Amino acid sequence: MPAVVSDSSPLIYFTRLGHFEWLERIFGQVVIPQAVWREIVQEGSRYPESGEVQRAVQAGWMKVEHAEVAGDAELEELDPGEGEAIALAQRLGALLIIDEAAGREVALHRKVRVTGTLGILLEAKQRGFTTSLGQEIERLLRTTSFRLAAEVRDELLRRVGEKPL
């Protein structure tokens, strides 16, 4: 059984942070639905995450799988990548990496285990991949469209023994 299914946003964020390989180091294998492949590799071919995802698939630690959402009104209302990622994680019984609130809510309602970019950054800190969770979060906020309440950031920093910013 695959360790994890990912939506597009976390793949983009980890590429922009220069830590795409952390996904393989933490999870071993990552599965993405076809809609995520289309969004990142085909529609986003001019962006660096396109190359990262292609290389990961060629290396074999990332797989692309079919996910069916047709006829599922709840999933059809979401972004195609989110809907397919939820359907795939549910079918495989896998952990889902997803950041968008609406998608997370649907996944949790369906009893799919979820984590997100922050959860992976926290895991990376705990495994010693980075010395400063605070610096990683600040770079994420500065270089991407990721949004985070200061209270949530400060709580995460306290959890790993770092001073809130």
C-alpha cells in the first residue's frame, strides 16, 4: 500500500523551498492522480515543479494513478486535483497531503487521514532535515502563496522548541 497521495500545492511548495526530495525521504513512495500530473506537468510545464515531478516519476518513487470522481457531487465541486487526490487516497487507504481548507474538510469527512505542507515541515524538523522550522516557514510564506495565521505558526514553533517569531 502506498504511503501517501499528494495534491498539487504541497508538491509546488516543496519544489519552491528546494526540498522536493524530502517527500521521498519521508514517505518512500508518493502517488498522484492524473489531474495533479496534468496540472503540474502539462499545464505548468514552464515551472520548476514540472521537472521535479517528471524526474520523480521516472525514478519510480512517484506514481501516477487513475482516480474516479464522476458522479460524486462532493468531489466534483472541488478543484480536479483535490477531488481526484481525495478519491485516490480513500481508495488506497493512504495518507493524503493537501493544504486547501475545502479539500481537507471533505477528506476528513470521508475519514481520510490528512497532513499538509506544515505537517511535513514539522516532520522534517523532527527528523533533522532542517535546523530551523521557523526559517522554513518564513521562506514558505515569503516565496509562495501559502497563507498561515501567526498563532498557528507560533504554536508549531513552540512544539519543536523554537521561539515564536
